[in-house]
Amino acid sequence: MERLLAQLCGTSTLQPLPVWEEDTTGHCFTQLVLSALPHALLSVLSVCHWGTPRKMRGFSSELLPAGTYGGELMTELLSGIRVIKFFGWEQALGARVEACRAQELGRLWVIKYLDAACVYLWAALPVIISIVIFITYVLMGNQLTATKVFTALALVRMLILPLNNFPWVINGLLEAKVSLDRIQRFLDLPNQNPKAYYSQDPPTEPSTVLELHEALFSWDPVGTSQETFISHLEVKKGILVGIVGKVGCGKSSLLAAITGELHRLRGQVAVWGLSKGFGLATQEPWIQFATIRDNILFGKTFDAQLYQEVLEACALNDDLSILPAGDQTEVGEKGVTLSGGQRARIALARAVYQEKELYLLDDPLAAVDADVANHLLHRCILGMLSHTTRLLCTHRTEYLEKADLVLLMEAGCLVQAGPPSEILPLVQTAPKVWAEDGQESDSATAQSGRNPEKTKEGVEAEESTSGRLLQEESKKEGAVAFHVYRAYWKAMGQGLALAILFSLLLMQATRNAADWWLSHWISQLKETKNSSQEAPAPTTLYSAGFLSAQLLLFSPGSIYTSVFPLPKAAPNGSSDIRFYLTVYATIAGVNSLCTLLRAVLFAAGTLQAAATLHRRLLCRVLMAPVTFFNSTPTGRILNRFSSDVACTDDSLPFILNILLANAAGLLGLLAVLASGLPWLLLLLPPLSIIYYRVQRHYRASSRELRRLGSLTLSPLYTHLADTLAGLPVLRAAGAADRFEEENQRLLELNQRCQFASSATMQWLDIRLQLMGAAVVSAIAGIALVQHQQGLANPGLVGLSLSYALSLTGLLSGLVSSFTQTETMLVSVERLEEYSCDLPQEPQGQQSQLGTGWLTQGSIEFQDVVLVYRPGLPNALDGVTFCVQPGEKLGIVGRTGSGKSSLLLVLFRLLEPSSGRVLLDGVDTSQLELAELRSQLSIIPQEPFLFSGTVRENLDPQGLFEDRALWQALEQCHLSEVIISMGGLDGELGEGGRSLSLGQRQLLCLARALLTDAKILCIDEATASVDQKTDQLLQQTICKRFANKTVLTIAHRLNTILNSDRVLVLQAGRVVELDSPATLRNQPHSLFQQLLQSSQQGAHSSS
């Protein structure tokens, strides 16, 4: 949108163009009787040049989607940065971003060099036209005079000045059209239309709240993706409906179909009380970057009694009591500082607090332990929500025995519906070993009388006692520091930067030389006295690179009011004419080559600087610690990669090009004035002071407005990303209008900065033009006095006066371009802030062990102490234990006991305060991070997939053959699903949306099966799969990693009962370490208490 508005403002340049051309060519006819020649030359060159903007448009249309794809990839990379660090994929995925960036720069390279061609063509055009006109005029037998030469040159220059902007404006308009077309295509996409989606007729019976009949749904409008078909479903008011089935059978799709997130291809959907919305708790909990209270209230008025009832029903009171600031604690983007169970319960509490009539609950019990699940079932689902209609998806079928109706889904179809006694026996379940079906306790459970423990380690890591996690984005003040200019200079390359400056000075020197030679030639001509008296007051003889103020102050007709044709002189065929024309053409040719060299070098230099700045930024962000990402919104980081990088790609080079041209022009002008109008130099000191004072006021405002604009843009990006992530929830709750209003508020705040910035620019322009008018009058007076006194030869005075009249334009252009350049350099300043000041992970030292140094797989923690921040309790307090090669170790403990901290220290996502971790006797702190993490493997609890093919997600580094990939997929029972998607080259969509959550977890498991790591860490990788698939996968893991060391963080205790030993943590210390059988038989062991707690919760639920 910014591109569109900026380029549309340039259309005003084209409006006076026909008038300018007719006026100037008419005066050329008066002076040289050659009006047709400028017309013809301009027509030919314009036709030749017209193809350049068209080519630019083609590359711009390719450039924008490439940049968009790079932005999407960067968004996904930041969302999954923790998993990326676990796998050590920073380099591989960073290379993908760089490849995308290379495509973008490749197209930008073509545009820049086409741009350089435009600069060269229109900079050389005045000289070319002048040479052709003069040679033609002489060959026709006419005699050149100072009057004719300076008048013709001034007229040509005046015509070239507006035409000089013609290709830029045309190219800008074409780029704006590309942006407008993309916006239009987006606006043409179909909107969610509840009136067309839902049947307007009420359900057939008053007691029916939901009815689907012969309804076919799909995720895309043409039905090419997996479809969901419901022949008939009728749900009565106030009942509990359970939805069961294997992973990927369509349970979540059914809920999405009810909320209108799918495309209805046929059939009917009727919902009673549709205007009230739904209470939706998605399988992947959506948590806003806000306080816990704001997440639960979700824009609704605070009701203290209702709020407390919701907290109690969702088992959140004990969690809030141990958080730094209670419910005023900020939870980080996507709730990153919370455990999975806490996120699920906060999302459930948000839905309950909305007080809806129809609730859609997508597996909210998967991430909590048995007693918390029992609490949620009885206090919330069967308690506080007992008067509402509830649809509950779950793999834990034991919690559906009290349901009124159970739906069995298979392959996207509702195959059977009935009471639990009929449906549940059809679902093959795991043996109900109640003492084994426990999970990480995500809250301090009041039921068992235990004291509340610490919350997830990440909360302690990032939050102070005030509960504030998000830090305000810093903003520099004052002038842009010198190190920013130096950073851009170095990014461009010192050799290339010096070459640009040298070519710029050479271009200006040859331009001055050509004009001086012409004045020298004219001075040698012997003209009659009348001819001398008719010498007009010439105007601008300068510049094809900038918009000067005199174009707004004068018109051709007002300058040359006393021009009359001279009688035809005798033919001038002397050799002097040919000599002067030859030298003039030679100098002009050299100037043309210097102009071309300067344009090409500048394009190369600015592209090199843009590529270097982006590469440094990407490297620093990828190497930042996870603590940085916990406290920094993704939108704030993306603002650097989008807005600021775009400025270094386009806006900064454009205005810097003008600044350099103005600076070089001013140097050349001063050199000419010193020889032709030395008196005028007396005006420069006071003039410089005036211009300095004006630009000082403007710089201070424009610079800070630019910084403020960047600051207000980050919340806009963050809010947009947050909105898109939670779109199903906010639409189901009827909160879309509120989020739209918030977006408008943030957008208006940013637009205020943009408007103020434009207003300050107009403030500067008005003052520069007024000062320009005063200076031009003074210049004309000095020139008149000098001419009357005969203090200089007419040719040199004419040349000097022509340059002097450009002085105000140059000074104005220099002030404007310098202040705008400094404003654009704020983007470089912001990029350098991340590139220089961003904290980095300790990389360790490069070892001489080789790639196969980890051969056994032994692990030893030696008195490891981990503290997240000074003043906080130790997350790990003197942890010491040893794992033998090939041993299977289960890790259990309540929330905050230090289980996750063990993995963070093992992978060095966090560095211990003291102690050591040894792998096969090697201290991990002495290893490079990439070397360490490449020898480890992990199956995370939260699956991370990025847009791309199945192959790219399974093997981002391209290390395995297709046969190995298919074998891993078969072992994870995903081969049939992948075949239906098109095989290994099938697209997964953004975040792997083509797969269900359970299927995504299985794909992450397949990644682990591909690795040959000697140590595998499992963080409840099968929480979102059905129990039959869970059993098969546990067998696969045991078989595939039989000779590997396996660490399993147990959320469901049945997954670690077959382990060789169990490590029990409490308050960051090792309290028990023995075999499961031994610990189970110890009367007072903590492990036995965990089993008993699970058993009590499970029995009460049944």
C-alpha cells in the first residue's frame, strides 16, 4: 500500500509534460529553425526507452511474490525457532531464506541495472541532442553565436528536466499497478458468508441445537483436499457429545465444519442461536501475547464472580498463585512461557468465560495429567458447562463414559453414532493400567493436598516479579550515529564505495569540462555588436539527475521574452568549427561513459549493501538465544526483515543516488563560480547558514518521525500475526469486529506518523522555494552589474550565470536529499541494532574429534546448576547422574521440577551456571553448537513443520535417499496419507496444515527415525494420537532405538514403565533414580505417589 500511495503521488510530474515540450520546442524553432529535430530525437529516444519500464514491471511483478514468500518462510522460521535449534537446522533453513533472498535480489538486480540504463540515457540525452542540433545547424550553413548556443542549451535542458523523471514515474506507476493487482486478487477471494453457509431455517425440532444433513465439506473450494461427509447428525440441547476415531480421521475437521471454517460443497448445516457464536477450544491452544487475565476475558467485561468460577473449573488457581504476578503475568507469544497443559487450560477458560450455548472442545484433556483431566471433566465439562451443548474430541476414551452421545469418525466420514456403551467398545484402546496412565502435573493439584510447585521454567526465565514479559522496543534519539554510515559503507565494500565516488567526481568533472569548452568556444567567436547586445539572460544549463526548484519558479516563456531570429550569416566552414565540435563531442562522449560507469557501480554497490545487511541480520537472529525470542514478539523481528530491509533495497539507494548527484553538482558549481562569478561566492556563507538552520529543524523532526513510524509498525505486524493465528477462535466467538477495530487503531497510529512525516516534508519544500526565489533575484543582480562593468568575458559569465541560477536548486536538493537519506538510514540503524547488539548463543570451540566422536551414547551430568536469571531459584540445583550407553531412562516429576531444563542444558539452549555435561566423556561446553546438536535427536511435544514438500520437512539438509524416507514414513504409519497427498513432493501448506496435529507429530517422529544419533530425547511425542497408534509407535521406537540411549520425559507414565531406569526430579534436584519396579514398590517414593495420584484421578473419572 505504501508503494501504491508513493507512486501515485508522482503522476503530477506527467501533467505539465505536453506544455513543456511544445513551449521549449517552439523556442528552439525561433532560435535555430529546428523544432522538428528535437521532436524527432525525443520521439525516437522515448520509444526506445518505453520498453525499459515495461521490463521493470515484469520483474517487479516477479519480485513482489518472491519477497512475500521469503516473508512467509521467515515467519515460519521464527515460529519454530526452538525446534530448529534443537535439530541444529539454523544453517539449513537459513540457506533456504538466503536462496529466497537471492531470487529476490536477482530480480532486483535486473531492475537496478535497467534503472541505471535509464539514468545513463537521460543524463546523456541533453548532450546528445545538443551535439546533434549544433552539428546540423552548422552543416546547414548557419553561424553559431553565444545567444543561440546558450538559449538552445537552456531550452533543451529545461525540456529534459521534466522528461528526466518520466521513466521513474512510469516505472513507479507500473510497480504500483503490480501491488494494486495483488491487492485486488486478495479482495476478490471469497469471504466467509454465514448466511450462505448455514441454513436460515431453524432445526426441525425445538430441542435441536445442531443439525447436519447430507453435508459434504472440504478445506478448499473445489474439493481437491480431504473431504468430510456427514450423512445425518442431530444434536440436542444440553448434551455431551464425544467424538472419537483414529488420528487423521476428521474429528477436528468436523468441528471446523460446524464453525464454518471449511467450504460446504453440498448439504445443509443448521445451528440454533448462531448469532451467539461458539465456545471453541482448538487442539493447538491459541494464546495471545498478553496477560493471563486478558487472554481469559478476551475482550469481555470483567465479572469477578464468574472469573473465579472459571479459574476453579479450569484448575488454574494454583498455577496463578505461583506465577510472578498472578493473572497479570504476561505469557509470551503463543504462550511460549507456559507448559502445554497450562496453555490448554487457559484456552479452555477463555471459551468458558464467554458463556456460549454451544461448545466445541478439541482434545483439551490431552496435555494434562489424569487428576487434572478428571478435574476438568467434572468441574468444567460436566459441571460449569452442564447446561450447555458440548462436542468433545478426545483420544482418551475413558473420559467419554458419561457422554450422552458418541460419534465414530473414519476417513472423514461419520460412520456410526450412539451411546458410549455401543461405540466405545468399537474403538480399540490400550489396557487401562490406571497406575500407569499419568502425565506431567501442570498445576499444583489441590485434590491430593500437595503444595503448589513452580510453574514452567520458561516463565521464571523471562518474567520479573511485575509479571511483565514484553519489553518496550528501544528507540534511538538524536542524529544517526557515525557508525551507521560506516556500517553501510562497509556493507557496500570499501573498494566499490571508493569506485562509486571516483566515478561520480569524474562524471561531474567531464560535465563541467564540456560546458567550459563550449563557453570557451563561444568566447572565441567574433560576433557583431548587435549580436552581443542581444545576448539573452540564459537559464539553467545543468543537470539531468534531480528536480530543482527553478522549474517551479519559471517557465520558458517568462525567461526568454525578447528572442528574435537573426538573419542568416555566411556559411561557416572553417576548420575551427570542426575542431571545437570534435573536442566538445569527445568530452561529451567521455562524460557519457563516466555517467554509465557511475550508474552501474552505484547499482552494484547498493545491491551489495542490501545483501550484506540482510545476511548479517539473518545470521545474528538465527544465533540469538531462545530467551530473546521468548520476550520479543515475532512482529517486531519481522518488521526488521520486511520494512527495514525493503528500505535498504529501494528507498535508501534512490534518495542516496540523488544526494550524491547533488553533492557532486554543488562541487562543480562552486568550481565554475570561482572562475566566472567570484562575487557570488560572498553569498555562500550566509546562504549556507540559512539552509543549515532550516535543515536542522527538519532533520530533527523527520528523523524522529521515521523512528516512531518504525516503532508503531511493529505492533501492527504482531497484531496481524496474532489475528491470523487465532482466526478460527475469534471468528467462532464473534470477536472479528473487535480485532478489526484494534487493527484500525494500530494502523491509524502508524498513519499519523506517516502523515506528520509528509507534512514536515511540505514544510521544508515551501521554505526552500521561498529562499530560492530570493537567491535567484540576488544572483541576477550580481550578474547584471558584472556584465555592465565588463569585468569578465561574456561566454564565461554566461556559463557561470547558468550554473549560479542552479545554486538554489542544488542547495535545496542537497538539503532535502540529505535529510531524507538520514531518515532512510534509520532502517540501517535498526538493522545494525540487531546485527551488533543482539545477544548470541555461546558457540564453544571447534573440536578435533571428527564427525563420529559420539560412538557410545553415554551421558553424565556433574553437579549441574542452572539459574535463569539472578535472583531466581535454581532451576537445576546440583544435578548429578549418569546414563549408560544404550540405556532407556524415563524422566518424571511435577511441573517446575526441572525436566525440560535437563533437555535445554543437554542441547545447550541454556548454559549452566556451574557443573558439566559429558557425552562419551567429552565436555559439551567445549564443542561447537552445530557439532553437538548434530549428534543428538529429539521428538518435541509440539510438532514443527514449515511450508514446503514432505521431503523438505523430513530431510531439510538433503542427506537421505527416497527409500529411507519412505521406510521412516511406513514405520510411523503415514505412508498411505503421504501417497494420497502426492508423495514426497506433496505440499504440506503453511505450518503443515494439510495434516492433522496427530499426523504432524508422526511426521516429526519420522524425522527422528531417519537420524543415526546415538542419543534420542522424547518429549511426549504421541499425545495427540489414538491409543492404538500410540502402542504401535512405542513398539517402533523400542525396536528402532534398541541400541541407542533414550531419554523420555513422561507425561503419560505408561510410556516409561518399560524403561531401564526412572529419574525423578523435584525442585531441580534428583530425588530418585532406579528401575520402575523398584521405585513402585518403595512405600514412600515420589514415583509411587505420582502413580497413585494418576490412579485416583482415573478411577474417579470412570
